[in-house]
Amino acid sequence: MPDINDDDRPCCPYCGAVMKKWSVPGDSTWEEEFHWVCFNDECEYYVNGWEWMMNKYQQEASYRCRMSPRDFHPKPLPVWSPSAHRNHIIDDEEDE
């Protein structure tokens, strides 16, 4: 189980940032209505992913850390730009 902050939001296991509640797209195969996602653009998992994806697959892409509220196991959420998937953030308490 990852670290949980005072508001019961998990913290990213790679950078410690509080993860954001993210609405699962309607056409996905995930059963949950939301996942937790790290949107910290300085997270080492995200930052290093750009180079790894280019070296391994010759793709300009990366991934962000995602956790299902069901099991809290960190998994990748593929991204093609820094703004990818931000439109699915449900609540963004840090920016309010």
C-alpha cells in the first residue's frame, strides 16, 4: 500500500507527490470509475519514461504512475504529451 496523505489520497511511490483523482474514460476496459494518477511533471517515473520509450520503441511518449483504488498497485498510464489525460482529472484540490 502506498503512503497515504491526510486527505486519504495516495502518494506517488516514485516522487511522493499527492496523486489526483482521474476519471476513467468511458470506452476503457477498466471497471473502476476512477484511478489515482501522478501528474507531477518532475516525477522521475514520468521524466525517465520519455527517454526509455524513445530508446526501446522509437516513440515520443512516456507514462505516468496510475493506481486503481481497488488494489493500489502502481501501473503505467501511457501519455503522448505533458497535457495528455489532464482533461480527465476529477478534482484538483492542489490547484483550487
